[in-house]
Amino acid sequence: MQERENAIAQLEVQETQLQREMREEEDRELAKLENDITTMAEVFVETQRLVTEQGEVVGKLTSKITNSKFHHVFTDDTDTTNHYYYYSLISLECVTFD
């Protein structure tokens, strides 16, 4: 009878240890998940910043093209490529579209 009680007590100790190990593993997994979510949030913030910057660049280019004088230029009579140049009337910058 004593052996049985000792075996039951030992099983209870092992079960308690197993439960503690499982809780510790869950805690580690939750900490990793929290870290991954934080990293993902940082990626989204950086992506939003880049999209905003690119939108500003596109807006500036659109404005320059809208306010530009269009010239179609051939380099010589044998030139088969058409080069289009937009000269900004404001900043004297040139944007080339082939």
C-alpha cells in the first residue's frame, strides 16, 4: 500500500514538473510572438514612411511634367529611337523618357 502511495506521489510531482515546463514553454512562445509582432509593427511603420516619401517624389515629378515644355528630339536622320525630353520651365531640370 505504501508503494502505491509513493508511486502516486511521484507521479503527482512529475505531473507538476511537466505542467511547469509547459507553462515555461508557453511563456517563451508568447514572448517570441510579442517580439515578432513588435518587429512586424516596425516594418509597417517603415513601409508607411517609404510609401509617403515615394508619393511625395511622384507628386513632384507629376508637377514638373505638368509645368514643363515638351520637345521631341531626333539625334539625326538615321535615329530610329524617339527620345522625349521634358524641360522644366521653373528649375531647368531635364527628365528623359525613352
